[in-house]
Amino acid sequence: MPLPSADELEQLPEIEKQWAVKAMHHAETYFKLISSVDGKSLRLTSIDDEIYEDFMKTFPDFSIVDVDENGMKTPEAKNIWREWIMKYEKSVNDYNFGTLLRKNVNGDYTEENTIFVTRIQFIAIEIARNKQGLNSHLVQKKD
């Protein structure tokens, strides 16, 4: 029996379900982590500082507090993001995996507050949020 084509795989509900379970598990694990430990002390990769500096230099006006999903999807923004993402192809595992991101740093993972990004976009935005103390309220809220 031949393997299904990529187009056929896209239509398989089981594949979509497996991806959704994996993505949600990642989101839940990360949220538990930043709710337990002050994000300022977290390292998401061995090159957090490099990613942070490059992200802030490349996207100086990007709001990490309230991510503008539509702004990330303009043709110009897509080109800039694509070029930036590819820099991390060899240095960040699973750099292009689909990952769930909270749009607003003050909210939880909910249907309204969650968008789909690549893993390196998630990492860059969350490194910036952590370094700037924007996730610290989650630990304080827990107390």
C-alpha cells in the first residue's frame, strides 16, 4: 500500500488530532512552568541571549505584550519573518514546528487568546516576555 500524499495527509483527522494534542501539551507544559518559576530565570535554549538580541534588532516595534497576528501576516512581514526564522534552522531544534502562543501576555491559553506560530517565533517572543518580566505576574498570581 503506497504512502498517502501530503495533500491526503492534510485531510486526515487523526493527523490533525495528533498535532493538536502535541501542541496543546507543549502549551500546557510551558504555562505551568512560567506559572511556577519567574520567567526572568528561565532559559528556553542555549542561545537565548542571541535570539533575544536578534529578535529585538529585527523587530524593534513588535509588541510582545499584545501580539498583532494580522500584522505578522502581511506579505512584507511574512518575508521578514521567513528570512529571520531560517537563520535558526540549524541551531534551534524543531525551529519550524507549529506552536501555540498567547496573543496577550496577561491572558491564559484560551481559544480567543491563542495563535499558531513557528517554534522559533514562540521562543523569541517568550524569551523577550521573560527577560522583560512580563510573565512574572503569573507566579505572583499563583501565590
